[in-house]
Amino acid sequence: MTIAPSAAAAAYQTMSKIGAGASAPASPAPGQAGPASFSDFLSGALKDAVSNVQHGEQMAMQQVAGKADMVDVVNAVNSAELTLDTVVAVRDKVVQAYQSIMNMPI
């Protein structure tokens, strides 16, 4: 599977937007929660991915009803497709890493 450079750049921009909202101090003050965990980051990224795909579907439905501009629909559907491709690529890497760990001798 080959990913176009423009798709990789768009995925990077999406992930940088997600990460920009999750900045936290290097060492939290006593009594405060620490930086978000990796699972929280993944959960938020998946929620953003789902909302992005839903937005693409909504824009397509609006186009069918004649209420949306074709350029907006194409951009929303393209963004949803890119998001889905990114999620699938990350899933594949996680499965590959899991399989590598399971094949390691003890």
C-alpha cells in the first residue's frame, strides 16, 4: 500500500492539531493530574477520527439533498478517507508490533 505525500502531510496536520490541544506542563504541581496518558491520547484521536468520518457522511447527504457545495463535499469526503486510511495504517502497525512481541523467545 502506497500513501501519497499529500495524504501523509494532511495526516500530520491532523495529528498536530490533536496534539496542540493536549500540551501539559513538564512536571505537574502536587495534587494536579499529570499529562494525559497514551490511552487517553488514542481515545481522543479515535473520537476525532469518527467525528471526521461522520462529517464527511453528513456533507455527502447534504449534497444528495442539494444543500451543499460540491467542493465542500469533496473536501470533507477526502478528509474522511484520509482519516480512515491513517487509522487503518496505525492499526496495521500495532498488530505487526504485537505479533513481533509474541514471536520473541522468552
